[in-house]
Amino acid sequence: MYPPLPPPPQVNRHVLGWLKQWDPHVFGKKGEAGGKAGGKARGGRANPGGGAHPLAPKAATRPDRQLMLISGPPGLGKTTLAHIVARHAGYRVIEINASDERSAKVLKQRVKEATETQAEMMHAGSRPTCIVLDEIDGAMGGSEGGGAVNELIKLAGAGAKTHDDEGGGGGGGGGGGGLQRPVICVCNDLHAPVLRPLKAVAELVEFRGSSNAQLAARLKHVCKQEKLATDAHTLNTLCNLAQHDVRSCLNALQFIRAKSQKLTEATMAAAPVGKKTGKNPMELWRQVFISNAPAKRKGVGAVAAAAAKSGFAGQRTEAEATAAANKTPALRLMDDLSRADTEFVLEGVVENYLSVPYTDPLLNRTADAAEWLADHDTRTHTIFTKGHFGLLPYAEATVLAMHTQCN
């Protein structure tokens, strides 16, 4: 099962080993679980006569860490791995996207429904459930996100001794606290503040991606299956352009195959290859507070000509490059915010807007800026208390207003 998957085999085995520790509880199979796969039972006393020692504690029917957290950059196949390994282990996967289930109450209800009703479904011959919670880091900002993570930890019975519960097998309807089915969480940023409590109690699996040679070899296999002619050098170039993002590489190959039967650097240049590379926060804060005028008309032609000839990214015409060079600072800032963490940018703006020098003798602009920030706080409260997530894009408008008032 491992060759088609991009991550190193030890990562795949780690995920599968953790899932197999659930077998005694979910399927009623005898085997070692709890702690590390293949280890001794907790407190493991040896019985010289063979078999279990009468004074030894009962073997765990579930792993000590009932939650798994898979982390790594986007596009490497984290969610795909969770699906494939869970199906291989005999589970039916239910994926819950945390972007859609952001509140603690809703997420808790979805997880409980997926785990508690499965015992009845087993009688109808259905497979037991493995839950995959995707995008758990990016979707759970604010106090409501922290509450959702805490509810998840409570459901897992973190800190409680659930390893000695009885009757866990035969469909997983057994007693004891904690989860009745495995839950795999997927995130991009392992160090997101909202995930701090989860990291302390979850089984951690970190994706580091494949090497250039490994990814190119897999892409060569895909090209062969899709009858897309290419060579090793071009595939290596594709891997570098996409920064080893498997999803981006596959999307590019699909785009090219729809128009051509050969992958070359020329056809690749016309494809949407590569990730959007945003600016770092310091550059964005500088853009907010310091207004740079657009390029003078006299020099626009030279700028456009240079932009139109700049490598794979320079597939624009000179007219398009001229329009880009003529953008106002506000429009350039809006473009850059579309590739940035706007909430993080706003935090820096709030901390610094009163210390940035600008001309405002009557403090009118400063008062207007404070009102914009107050409106943003009101919207944020509404978003996370009432679930009006359609208001999230308005954060960019607040940054642009601060740029207008404070530069």
C-alpha cells in the first residue's frame, strides 16, 4: 500500500500502527495496544508460567493518545494518507472539514454523531468509522476555536485512564470514557496557538515532504499512465517550481495534458505552476504605513518590458505588465493581502498605528482609524459567536482603511 504515497514509508507505518492499536476496541481483535505498538502492557509484569500475570493490569484496548495530529505544508498528501491508511485498516472514513464546523458545539455534535451511532450501523454490515478532521488549525481562530479544540480533547478523555475499559470489542460499543473511534486531525501549522493543548495529548506525525528525486519518480509514473511524454529534467524543474507541492504538480500535469501530449518547459511555462509567494509581515506593515507612489510614467515601459521577460512568471504581455506597474499603493497592498494572513497583519497594525509618524494635528484621522478597528472587533465577535463567516473578507478592508488614514 505504500509505494503510491509520497511520504517516507516510516510515516505511513506510524499512522497505520496507531490505527491498528484500536483493533481490540473496535473489531474485538486480540493484540497489543496502548503506548507504542508492539510494547508491553502498562506496568507490564511478566508471568514465568506463561500468559498474563494475574496481578498485571488489563491490556489497553485503545491507544493512550486517542487523537492523532498530522501536520505539514499544504499539498503534500496528508489528508490522502489518512484516507488510504484508514480504509486499509478496515474503516469507513468520515471527513469533517473544520472550516465548515468552526464552533465548539457544532464540532462536538458532529464527532459524537459519527462515533456513537456506528455501533448500531455495524449490525447492518457497515464498516466502523474513522473520523478525519481537516484544516483544524486555519479554521479555528479566536476563542471559539480554542473552545472547539478543548471539546475535542474532552471527548477523547485526555488524562483519564481509559485504557482498562471493558467490553470494547465487537463493534466498539464498550464502556469507559474517551472516544469510541479513532480521530485523525490534519493541520498545516503545527505551531498555531490554538493547537497548543492538542499537541500535548495527541499522537504527532510530521510531514516533511518527499525529496526531489522521489517526487519526480512518482510524477514520471503518473505521466506514463496518462500518456504524457516528458523527461527527467523537465519533471525536476516542475518539482522545484511547485516547491514540492504534490497537489500543485498534479494540477499542472492535468492542465497540460488537456492541451498537449508532451510536457516541456515551454508548455509548463503556460501552466499555473507554483505557489503564490506572499510577502513577510514586516514588508506588509511597511506598505500599510509608508505610501510609495507608483512608477513614473517615463520609466513604466522599461519596468514592463523587464517584467514581461522574467522567467516562467513573466508570461504576461507588456500591456499587462504596464498595468501592474501603474497600480496604486492601495491596489498593490490589496493584492499582497490576498496572499497573507490578514488577521496577523492587523495585529501588527493595531500595535503600531499610534506610534507611526503622520500629519494629523486635530487627530481626525487617528479617530477614524480607531473607529475602523472598533468596527473590526465588532465583526470578529459576530463571526465567532453567531457563525457569520461571510464577514471574514472584510478584514482586508480594515487594513486598507488603516493604510489610507495612517500613512
